[in-house]
Amino acid sequence: MSRLIRAIVELKSRNPRFGCPRIARIISRTFGVDIDKNVVHRALAKYYRPAPGGQGPSWLWFIGHSIDSLWSVDLFRCE
């Protein structure tokens, strides 16, 4: 893995709320390399795996455990 990809993954690991455009700007300023947000996105899609154990239950867990109390869900409305 190249140093640039390692820097992208490390930046995302330390700051999980940073998006691809912001990471691209930081990498461009730090390394002086013109990098596009799409390149950052592809690098993160291939090499970045977030740490397990986020805050709170997932949507799948929430829906699965409340299925007995759900009667109907209106997700959209058509006229």
C-alpha cells in the first residue's frame, strides 16, 4: 500500500466524520499532490474498514426487535 493511501486511511480512521472532499483537501495541502475526491472515495472503498462497535443499535437490530409492535410504516406518499 502506498504512503498516500495509508495517509488517507489513517486520516479517515482518526476522523470518521470527515468526508471525501475534506480528506482530499487536507491531503492536497499536506503532501502538495493534486488529488480528487473520487480518488479518495475509491481508496477508502478498497482499503478502509471502520472499527466495529458504533454507538447504539443498528437499524436492522432496531426493526428486528420492534417488528411485533409495528403495524404499518408509511415511507412515501403517492397522490
